Amino acid sequence: MSQKTCECQESKCQNSDIDCATVKQMVAAHEKKPASLIPVLQDVQQEYGYLPREALDIVARGLNLSVSNIYGVATFYKQFRLVPQGEHLIKVCHGTACHVAGAEGISVVLRSDLDVEDDETTDDMKFTLESVACLGCCSLAPVITVGEDTHGRLTPDKAKKVVSKYAK
């Protein structure tokens, strides 16, 4: 990551598409105390799809926290991303029921087909692939989600077909 900090001299951070005023409003919408960090990070990620470094600088100043403390929280929780994700987030369930029903085969095929590893994004920014512990759809095992859409009772070939529909 770049070591540049956001100076916010203008409405946009220098060398970035981050809107300083928007991030400052997100911070201001919460109490200015460390306990507000997670809700503020959720707001930032909702807006940008990830946690841009420049936005974290603004959050740090607004909540009177160090950027290293913020990184500690952001890297502890799997929900937060420090790099942009693809247009479509694919989650492959690896819970017990899905594991027994063949989740690993689905992961292998999707990694190969998309040419990415877990937690990576395709070069065209279309897909991000993620393995998760459980999606809570055990009766549909094995399961993947693509964004908010759940697809169950899959085989590796069916999973490839599901994902190919989102490529269009």
C-alpha cells in the first residue's frame, strides 16, 4: 500500500477517487470515540467496496486513533477488505455438510476456471473468490453464493455454469 496520506485539501483526496467530505460525514454520523470504529469502517466499505488507505487516514484523524490500530481491526475481521473486490463476490461454503458433499471439488474448479486463488480477484475485476466456513444452507450442500444469490446442490460443472452466467 502507498504510504501517502490523504491531505484533503480539496473535495477529492490527492491521487485518489475518495471523497474526503463523504468519509468525514461517515465519521461525524457516529460518536467520535474508538467504539465507533467498526460501524465507521462498515460505512466506508459499503461506499467504496473496500477500505481505501486514504479513507482510513480520515477515519484515524476523526476518531483520534492511529492508522495501525485501524489496520489491526480491519485485518482481524474477515468482513473488511483492504483491496478492491470484484464485481461479483463468490463464496464457496466449506462447512461440514458442504465439505462432505464435495465443496473442495467446486473450489478447485472455480480457482482453475477463474485463474485465482482464495481471496483473490480476477484481473478484469469481475470476480473475487472466497472460501467460507459456513453459509448456513446445509440442506442445500454444497453451496456457493454469488453476491446475494445462493446456489445449492452443486457439482463442479454446475458451479462453473452458475458462475459463467454472471460473466455476461
